[in-house]
Amino acid sequence: MRFLLPLIALLGLCALVSSCEVDTEFVTGDGVELRFSADTITFDTVFTARGSATRQLKVYNEGNQAVKIDRIFVEGETGVNYIFNADGARGPEARDVVIWPEDSIFIFVEVEVDPNDPVETSPFIAEDQLVFETGNAREDVVLIAFGQNAAYLNGFNRGQFAGIQAMQCGADGFFTLPTDLPTVIYGSLIVEDCILRALPGTRIYLHGGVQRNEQIGGNGFFNDGIIFTQSTGAIQFLGTRENPVIVRTDRLEPEFATDPAKYRGLILGAGSRGNVLEHVRLLNSIAGITADSLAEVTIENSVIAYSGGPAVSAYQADVTVRNSVFHSNFGNAVQFVKGGSLTMEHTTIANYGVDASSLVLTNVTCDENNQNCLAGPMTARIRNSIVSGSRGSEIVFLDVFGGNEPSQWDVRIDNSVVRTDQDFLESQEGLFNDFYDNICRGCFNLSFRDELFVSLDQDDYQLDSLSVARDLGVFLPALPQDILGTDRDTDLPDAGAYERVDR
């Protein structure tokens, strides 16, 4: 009893003093201002077995009043498991986290990865956000981890340019990508004094997005996810029919399979020669291949599809396309600016569902005010091909010399399916009104009523049994088989990349 009485007296004293606890006023809601030790937390371990890694973040309150953060949580955008501990409060969510004036707290973030999980739940690049929410205000710290066992080029240097150079090449001058693991390019890759080679079965995944790099010039913003060859570099992607080389977005969830414009694409710099794509599936880019002046590329037995812009964009470049299919390109499928050289044989261009042309050939380029223009010779030889799409005319020609300089405009199309309308024939004051007599010989002008492909809805561009492209071609000994390895009729082969075989 003698110990209880002093205790009761002490409690009474506390009541008279209003409270034994300090009544602290916190800054909350939109008034909270925080500083973070980093805007991105990266987990750069390449996992070969199930495992985890931990990183730390420091959060500062540099004001003279205590702040209270309403909620801290992980957004949960990927299947990768991010776990955090905020000043002793363990996630998945922490509420009413206090940071005293001119003080800070540690946040520890852990990622757990099983590299054998399917990419739908654990993608190659597992990007998420650690969110700090106060009132209507929100601040994010980016969380990035490698989610799969793969060969990662350029690390986490998104917006930066890694290089494949001579010192990294073998004695034969090649840098060969692995075939046992997928290659993931996070950022952009420059090929210089070397040939970047991909052999059958190679899988290349690019992580794109708008980034900023002051080296670019202007405001520095650009579309990331590039393989860029310098004049001394080249790419040789050499797949086979059974094991093609795959180049596509690193987002492998089913809903992204046909998504365009997920990364920039392949850029062949000025003077880059010897570039080859053989049995390649190039998907989901902004522009499939961009070829600068005097660059050279050969594309055979390949598919370029689901691009946000052209399949091939050339500026005074030399381009050869054989036995290939370009479809679902949400821009002009093949476009030449300021001339160049195009050879296209047994190729199918199907540019449906977009208000852009399948084939654009010009021998001029002008500045944005059309004040300063430069011309270059345009040469094209197109045989046994299909140029089709949703527009009334799928061909655009522009000869700045109006036909008066034959050396600057030399275009010939033979035994092909095309689509033109009266506006095309009357363009440039009727310059091409003899199109079906002297330019496009043995051609078929496709109407919207004509049968052509098996199924546009299913992206099946093999020929319908009643297709107007059947028996339209002339046998080319260099291309005895179609893109699928089917023997072509030696008397009357079909136009396009596919030979129709009735069973």
C-alpha cells in the first residue's frame, strides 16, 4: 500500500500538468517536403537461382517541424516481390511515419527474385515505384531489378549509350551474342569498329521509353532502346527458318505482343556497310530499321511488324529486301528520303488499319519551312511483290525534277500487286499517268473487292486460294523458295513472300 499511494499521487500530478506526453504538431498532407538520397534504387544482381538482395534509401526532413507521411507502399506493377522496412515499420504498407525536424530515416528495400518464374510475373526488367503519399501529394522512388537470368547489356544505364568496340570483339572482328540466354539491352548500344553478330536462336529484348541525355543536343530527350552502328560498325543477325533471331520489346506479357513503339529500333549510321538481317523477327519498335546516308542493309526471309512508324526508313541508303513481310507498321512501311537505292523481290507489304502509305519514294528533302532543299538520285527495282494496305493509293512518288533528270529518278516495278488511285496518276501534273504502261509492267492494281490474303484479322498474309497475287510473278532463280521454304512454281510463281500451295 505504501508504494501505491505515491503512484496515485504521481498520476494525479500528471493530470494537473495536462499530460505526461509532449503534444507535437506535425506537418501533414500537401505541406510535407521530403528529400531522398536517390531517385532510383537498383538491384544489379543477375540472379541464376532464387535469391534476394537489399538496398537502402535515406529520407530527409530538412524543415524545422516534424512531418508525418500518411502512407508508404510499393505500387506493385510487376510480379517481382519488393519488401521494405521504413524506420522499423515493415511493408507492404506503412502509415503515419514520422520524421523529426532536421532529421532523417532509413528505408531498407529488399527484392526477391525467382529467375524461373514466367516473364508474365517476373519480367526481365522489374520496374516498380516506392510511393510516399501525403494528402494529395505523391512522390515516387523508382525500384529496378533484373527479374530473369539473362545477359544484360548496358546494366541499368537507361538513357546512356554503352559501346561494343574493337577491344571487345574476337580476333575475327565479331562480338557474338549468346544463344543460351536471352540478351536484354537496357538503354542503347553503339557498335563501333566491330560487327555485332546474332546466330540462330538468339533472342534480343530492348527496354525503351523516353529518356534524356544532354549529348543528344536540343532538349536532350530521345526514344531509348537503340542498336546503333557507326560507320565502322555493322550488325549481322543470322537466323534460320527453324531458329530465327528475335528482336522485340522486353515486355513479354501477352498484351504487349502486338504493341507498337515500345523501343526505338535499329539505326544504321552513315556509311555503315555489310548489315544483314536473315530470318529475323523484328517487332514492337518505333521504326524497325533506320538507314542513314550511304548505309547498306540486306533483309531476307524476315518479318518487321507492329512498329509505331516505318518498317524501313532510308535516307540516301542502299536497301535490299527479299522474301520478307512487313505488316502492321503504323507509318509509311517503306520510305526513302532524298533518294537511295531499293531492290525489293518477293516481298509482301500489308499496311492495313493505318492512314499511311506502304511505299514512299522521293529524291528530295527540305527543311521544315521548305526553304532549303537537297536532292539525291532515287533508284528502285521491285519485282514479284505486294504493296497493299488500307489507303486508296498505297504508293507515293515525288520526283523533284518532274521527270526532266532521268539520272535522278529511275524506278521500275514488275509483276507485282499494287494499289493506286486516280490522284496518284494525276500527281505532279500527271507525271505518273503512264504508270501501268512504262513503270509498273505486268502489275495488278488492287481494289478493295479483290481477294488477296488468308486473314487480315489474324495477321495471316499467306495467299487466299482466290488471291490476285497467284501466278503473277516471273521465276527468279535466286529465290526458288518462299519465306517458309516452300518451292516456288518455276513457270508462274506467286507475287509476295508466300507461295500458295493447294492441298
